Amino acid sequence: MTDYFEVHERDGAARVGELRLSSPVTTPALVDDVLEDAGSLWSADRDLPAGDESQLTVLPHRAFPGGTAEEVQESFAVDAPDVEYPSVAVVSSESVESQGTDAYALSNVQSVMGHGAALVEAVVAVREAIPADTALLFSGVATPRNVALLAYAGVDLFDETAAVVKGTEGRYLTTDEAYFIEDLEELPCSCPACQQPREEFTREDCANHNVNALEAELAIVRRRIRDGRLRDYIEGQARHDQWLTAAMRELDSQWGYLEERTPILRDAQIDAASADTLRRVEIQRFADRVTTRYRNRFQNPLVLVPCSAAKPYSESQSHRQFHDAIQWRAHLVSMTSPIGVVPQELETTYPAQQYDTVVTGRWSEDEKQFVADVLQRYLERNEYPEIIAHVPDEGYRDIVERVEDRLELDITYTVADHPTDDESLANLSQALSGELKYPKREREHNTVRALADYLLGDGAGDDLFEDIQTTGRYPKIQVRDREETQLATMVPQYGTLSFTLAGARQWLESDAPTKRVEIDGFVPHGSVLAPGVVDADEDIRVGDEVVVEGPKAFAVGRAEMFGREMAESTRGIACEIRHVEEK
């Protein structure tokens, strides 16, 4: 817990925060100018420094390099004293404990750099052991090439040591390489240090350039975090060093660490430009929820169709043609990489309408395998009287045929040449001959229930919205009970549900899993700050709909922190309140 560090923006484990010194510092950032080291206790006894709010003070410490024996670390461990100024505790990832400071510096950082698995193991160990609202400092390792990945992993503070040292050694750093300055015919940078003839460029200038390049990269990282698109950047940036790519993939395998910190909804577009996109938390979470929470409620046949570039799919020209042929006689499910399968009720749900993928007409084996696995899990969970695949040959049909063989299904294929040519559309319409249309009312009710399943858990839709009526026009559907009391509204921007107070009460009374935030004795207006949170459900994610309740108020709103962060933090907005009632 801290009085001197506050997180303002989140993008997975990466954060834009503020060191609340007398001159505030926006993080991730270099902190050389505000960092004061009280010194190591290995060499001498140290007096506790006076400290002040203008600087971040590293408290007297004993640093343990990687591999130090556990008994040595236990014997010589130092407990950080309680101070009234911004402070840093030095910890080892092999024996880390919360020290009550504002930031933590990793003592064994040098031993984990250059090895993806070791780096990720160290960062996750420290971040899981220290409070969510404290900063993590990596000293002596940041370069323009690695700092984006370090921030993505959850590191907040850096120094310029590595950049300066490499510069004085004659190494010219960029975001993709390190050059000996003797090998450069020209200076590929426009920073102030590089505004001179190449032959006059000194090693001191090189050190200045390296720091400038590092600061510029951190500015890009902060911008990407604010936009919710750091991962897109990392997928390209990490390619410049094999161990950084390995670290990114190791992070993807840390499901619990990243998933807890990744919002369930946002405006940011996902650029699906590489196979690594398939391993993103947002993609894996969508596939998991569709195949474990969503349940088809239509009695009609299933029609599998290709995705479209336009989002949501129903607004695309191709899908309008599909709808004209189907005429609500079948349940439409889109197949796509990197999402997997998207039932028509979830087409507006993040990230189904926020992704953009590279279109070449050729599917990689990784894509085929992923989508085939998701489709198989979907069909194992949902039964249909008939399955029609209105898909082209390029990749799509191969995927469907794999699943057809695995599950021993009998699937009808209706595409002659192209899904939107006249013959193919006629085949699709003919395949549904004799099927009855399902009404608009059924479609809207099933959409609302499907969203509740996806957002809250398996069966939540029936538990919460068993007997409802809907008003408004898709996708801005309003949910009402039989007395016409509004319970919720569909938010098409994210494909989520926004509850009213009446809806929140019905949610609590139902068997649907709830997401509750317990607050202190006050009536919130606009937002609930973290210090006012008494407790919060651990399964709350940023963007979740939450019920907020305390001795004096009952409210409903949207989470701005994940559950454990709400309970641990002493600064920042925990959730935004939409409706509140004083008790």
C-alpha cells in the first residue's frame, strides 16, 4: 500500500501511473533524477536517511544476486523500516515479501535478463507478492529494445544506467539493434545528440543519444498503454531479440497473472498480425467463454459462415446477403481467425467486433488448428438438428471437415464457388427449405440471455432473465420485466449489459454468479475510490458490471480495477457508479 504511487491506466499487466512526488513523474519512466540510494548494508551500517517528498529513497538494504542460497537470504534479510516519505525496498524474486514501501527494486534483475522464462518467473513472483498499487523498479538493464517488453510484463520504473554504459562503450542503441558507432556511416536518429556530423559524434554523444532513445521508447509505451494497444506493439517489437519473443510467449502461458489484469472490454482494436495473437488473453478468454458459458437456445439448424472485414458482421454486405438467404430460419455462427467461432448473439462482444486480421486467403496451420479446436468444443456443447457449412474452400472448409471427421457428423456444404455468388446463396436457401422462422422476440431474448451467460457464467441468462420482455431496436435492446421495469440495457459499443438498480437487485436475488464490491459507510457519487472499498470479489475484472453495497448505499456500476486490486489499493478509482440509492 502506498501514498506516493497511483495507477491511472491499465493495459494487462502494464500500467500508466504517477509517482506522487513534489514534482510528479508519469510512469513507466526513468527515475534517475528522483532516485536516492541509502546504500548497501553489506559494506557498512547505514543510518536511516531523512528522505523527503521530492525523491524516491532506496532504503538501506542487502541485495541478493540470483541463486543465493535460501538460508543465506533468510539469515541476512532486512525488513524495511516504516518511513513517512516515498521509499523503495530491495527484494529478491526468490524470497520476496511485502515491505510496506511505495516501490520495490529487484536485486537479482541481472541474472534473469536474457532468459525469457527466468524474467517472467521473476516478475510474476514479485508482482504477485507485493500490493497491486506499488511500483516495480528494474535498475541497470533498460534499453530502447527491451523496455517495452519489460513494461508489458509489469515493470514501472527504470534507470538510464545500461544506456549510458553502452554509450560510453561505443554502442549506439536503437529499438531494434545495438551498433558500434565506428560501423555507422550516418546517424539514424534525429535526437539532439545526433544533430551533428557523424565524424564529430563522440562516445559521450552516444550515451546521450541512448538515453534519448530510451526516453522516446518509454513515451511510445505510455501512449500504447493509454490506447490499450501495447500488445500489438510488443508483437512487432519483441521480434528484434529472440529472448524477448520468448519472454512474450512465456507471459502468455502465465494465464492467471495476465487474465486477472486484462480488461474484459475496451474500445481498442486488436491487430491480428501474427500467430502470437492466437495466444493473447483476450482471444483465449473469448474462446473459453464461448465454449464453456454460451449455450445455443434456438431449435433451428446451424449455419456456419465466414467472417467479414466489417464489424459487427451483420452490418457487412456479405452477411446481409447471408441473412437474405437464411431469413431467420437458422442460427448463424461465424468462423474467423483469430477469434474462433462467434454466435450471432455475441457479434458485438469484445473482442469480436474490435479485431482486424491480415487477409491473404491462406490460413496457417496454427490458425486452422485453433479454430478447429474451438469449433469442436462448441459443437460438443451445443446440439443442432442439422449443420450447414456455407464456407469457401480457402481454409474454412478444411477446418469444418476436420471437425466433421472428429465428431462423426454429417454436414451439408452449400458453397459452389464463392459464398456470395447466386448459386451458393440459392443452395443455402434451398438447404433451409421447410424450416420455420424464429420471431424477433425470440431472437432478442436469446441475445440478452447469451450476453448474460458470456459475462456472468454458464446458465446466468436463464437464471437472471427467465421471464422478460425487450424494447428498443437491436443492438440497443432494453430488458424489462413483466411489470415493464427496466432491468438492463445492451451496450452495442462493447456488447455488454448495463444494469439498472432494479436489475442489480434481481441479479442478487437470482442464482447467477454475482460480482460484488463492499464499501464503507458512505454514499458514492460518480465513482468509488479504492480507500473506500472494504472487500471485492476476486473474479472481478476491469470492465465488469458490479454491484456496490455498503451500510449507507446500494449501487451498480463498472469496475475500473480487478477485484484483488480494489481490496489492496489505497489510491485510484475502483469503480465508476452509474446508479445509486441511499439506504
